[in-house]
Amino acid sequence: MRASRFLIHTLRDTPADAVIASHRWMLRAGLIGKLGSGLYHLLPMGLRAFRKVENIIRDEMNKAGAVEFILPVLIPGELWEKSGRWKTMGKEMFRLQDRHETWNVLGPTHEESFTELMKGILKSYRDLPVNVYQIHTKFRDEIRPRFGVMRSREFVMKDAYSFHKDQASLEETYQKMRTAYRNIFSRLGLETIPVQADTGTMGGSASEEFMVPSEVGEETLLISEGGKYQSNQEKTPFVPGEAGDPPAVVLEKKKLHTPGASSIEDVAKLLGVDAVHLAKAMLFQTENGPALVFIRGDRQINEVKLKNALDGAEFRPASEAEAAALGFVPGFMGPSRLPADLRIIRDASLRPGRAYIAGAGERDYHEGGVVFDDSYVEKDVALAVAGDLSPMGDGKLRAVKGIEVGHIFQLGNKYSKAFNVSVLDETGRPLIPTMGCYGIGVQRTLAAVIEQNHDEKGIKWPVSASPFEVVLVSITRSEEEETKVETLHQLLENAGFEVLWDDRDLRPGVKFADAEVIGYPVRVTAGKNFFESGKLELQVRATGQMLEATPEDLVSTVGRLLGRPSPTPGLTEEKRSGAAGASKSAGRAPKKSSTAGKKASSKK
Ligand code: ATP
Ligand code: MG
């Protein structure tokens, strides 16, 4: 491919909103362009890298026995009513009315559609297990689209759904998908950590996320010292350690004057006690009315756990006015003087039978000796943090930031039941299949590859995801020199390499800088040295290693640098370049010899 006929759209400056490396380099290298908030074009260079990732995913899915489909992105709202998610998906789901005023959804995920589709296809237990997938566009009205294609509003996902006659079969496919995911990410050179995850609005039981450890990751993973436990912070149970013996002021059943001390810090300071001995009351407004949560003074709420405890209801902190309307004195709320019929949750961090200091329900007063009895509903809604105990008992937890690139779920029969999917079992009786689902974000994975492979000059592609494998930079002064480079270009293409020949009429410095920003794994330079003494200069982008080659050993040297199996033994470079149509290299189909030499001379 000639750069003069391809579109290279590198940028000199970084747009202001590109704060993470992958976003910056994807824009600077001209892989993507911004259309609007969370909306990105894939430019030709970006599309090539995108296809590499897509094809690796497809290849591993097919090898794992999954079958590919394409379903409409626009989905009748009715399907979402059926699953109950019309309500639970909230504002993240794009909804639109058509000309008949019927509601539709721009699919954020496709459980509903695939289940409805498979209902008409699956007849008997013999049709199971089956794993169906697509690699297709998704829409999500993200509250904060950011980091370029990492969190956008329109993106491509590989989403797969499996159907089974029993749990054992589901587990088998779940394991297969785990292996397929490991293969996909390792082929892309991505280090990933699988962690236990929350199942959220998807329903179901087991769920794992594949996380790429990265400082810019939006997820926090908690990993135990002993290595037995690794999970998303969203999901990690909080294991209350020993809080130590409380001081007398905590144990005594007594009203305490705490003028103006309405925050945990102020109360703890004023009374000279540690926050672990305080009970914090937090009032939330949910779509089903108010809910009060009591939690240990030193802990924060885990919003994902709280949402689950509230049966998936949307919630927000209540305003002072809302608290006052219920008779509360904000900052001094406690278990005394609670309104009747209020939904109350006691977080598991507050142990029943132990004494705490809590708000007295009256301005400027707290009280000691507050004991929570079993009448409160206990839920684990506290955020576990680094330094907490591992739920597996193997030491403490440490925190690692991660990017979620993939997610696998055991869904159970939530969707098959809602859509009345039924097949006949061995005895002719109806059987409701159990399901799994498995997602990978294509652009996000691509961005994660860049996040793990870049330096201050640009991207350092792993060969498997690079838009081109080799860039041939020519610095020519005559048509004769141009023709010589054309021969090299042909030689590399015939050997089966994906080559971009930077034949643009630009200063060498500009071409080198572009090569570095775009980050092709191998750069071959044909300049003065080549025309005078036949020496080509090679540079490996990942390591900076420089070496020389002649046209005779160019193919084998490039093959070695790209980590390819050596070209067909017994065939010399000369023969290979001489007989372009017959050349076989690196196990690839030979490319057809072209008339590119003629094209080169007619170019100017
Ligand atoms: P997140 O917690 O980051 O919002 P999610 O849990 O909502 O992700 P899933 O519903 O499990 O994501 O979707 C499967 C995959 O799709 C994710 O692992 C991720 O790779 C990708 N993905 C999800 N949301 C986005 C987005 N807004 N932009 C790009 N990729 C996304
Ligand atoms: Mg999300």
C-alpha cells in the first residue's frame, strides 16, 4: 500500500480533552476522529487495527464453537418490557419513538433480541448447547463519555449468548469462553486479570470481568495477599476486622452534647473516639420512596451493592429538605425517633449487640450506647478498600486499577423464562434452557492495547494489532530511485507482509515522526545509503533496535523481527524476489505480482 494513496491523518498537537495515552495517540496517529461527545469516526488507519482485533476475537470465538450472526441494532421496546429491563436500564438506554409512536431501543446489549431469535430456532435438547454471537454496534448513553473510544456512546461489542440444557453444560461453555478470552487477549499481547464481578441488571450468578491493569483504569480491583481472591471493588464483600475495645463514652447509654458537629470527623474529634465506633445514618431517595442506611462511621457506601440491596432501584442521596420533611435533623440522624414505615438497612459493618455512638435525632446531640438489634435488615453495602481483610482469609487486600475489556456471565434462566424459550428434553417434556453471555468491547480492547504499548513518541504496536506490519520510508531524489524502492515494496508485499510504503513527497523528518506516532512494528528506510551502497536501515519500534539489511536478506530479517516463522527453506531471496508469484513466506498465500512498477513511474 502506498501512503500517497492511503490516508494518513496524523496530528501535531493533542486535543485538550485527550487526557489518557490511548486517546491521545489514537487521535495523534489519525486512527480516530471525534464527531461529538462519545462519538468517534474510525479512520482508515484505525479501521485496519480495529479489524485485526475484531478478527482475532472472531477467530477464537469460532474455534470455541460459537456461531456468528448480525441482529438489528434497533430493537422494539416491547422486548425490553418483556424482560423487565425497560424499567431497570434507566437513562443509559437510548429510546426513541418511530412514526407510529412505537417505542424502540438502540441496543445497549442483545440478551432480549438473541433470546427472542433463538426461541424460534431451538426445538429440542439436541439443539443444545449452542453459543451464538455477533460483532456489532451498541449504543449507551453513558453519563460521562470519556477517554475517547474507551467509554463512548456508540461502540462495537462482540456479544455472545449460550443456551444449555443444564448448569453443567453452561459451566462447560463458560470455561471455554474463559479460555477463548485468555487466547484473545494473549494474542493481542494484553496482560489481563480475571476478577469476580457484580451481575447487576443482567441477572444471574457467576460473572467475571477481564481487566487490563492500568493507572487510567476506571475500575478498582482488590487482590488478596495470598492470591486466592481477586474481585472488582464493586463486588468485594467487606470483612469487618476487629475494631478494638470501645472507650467508655461509646458504651455508656447517654446523650452527648455535640454542638455543630454534624459530620463523622467532627463528632469523632469532639468526643475523642475513632470513627469505627460511630454509626453513620444516610438517607436516600429511591424510586420506591426513601431508604435509610446505617453504616459504620469509617466506611463509605458501595453504590453497586446498595443498588442490589434496593432490588435494583435507582437512588440518590436525599436533600436536607427531604430529610427534614421526614422529621430528621440532618447531621444528627440516628435510630432514635425514626419515622414509621421507613425502609431501613443496617450495613454488616455495624455488628448487632455492639455499642456505637449515633445521632440522637435532635440538633446538636448524639448518643452513646446505641445497640442495633436483629430487627434491622442486615445487608453488606460498604465499600471494601485496600487494607481490608480478604474474604478468603488469605491476608489483606491491595488495590489495582484496571480497564474492563471483557465480561462473562452465567445468566441462568431469567431471559429464557421471560421469553418462554422451551425445548423438548430426552423424555419429550418441555425444558427451559439456562443461559450465559459473554462480551468484549472491540474499540476499548484496541485502546487498552495502546495503553499498554506506547512511549512519549507514540504507539508501539504489537504485530498482531498493528494497522501495517512494516513501513517502508523512502527518501528519493529521482524517478530511478523511486523505481528501486518500488521493487523493495513489491518484494515485501510478495513475501506476505502488510507494508505501507511512505512514498509521500514530504521531508524525511516528517515521515519518521509519523512512523513513530503511528508505531508500525518495523521501519525500513531506503535513503542515500541504499542508493549508494545497497544498505537498508531497519528500526524496531518496540525496542528502538537499529540494524542493516540488504535487499537480499530483507525478507528474512523483517520476518525475524516480526516473529514470523522463517520463509520457505531452500528458496533463496533472489529466487523468491525474481519469481514473485511463486514466493511463499510465513505460511501465507502469496500476493499477485502487480504492475506497480509501471504505476510508480506514471505517478509524477
Ligand atoms: P463499564 O462498567 O465499563 O461501563 P459494562 O460493565 O457496562 O462496562 P458490559 O455491559 O459488560 O460493560 O459490556 C461488555 C464490554 O463492552 C465491556 O467489557 C467493555 O469492553 C465494552 N464496553 C461497555 N461499555 C462501553 C463503552 N461505553 N464504550 C466502549 N466500550 C464499552
Ligand atoms: Mg457500563
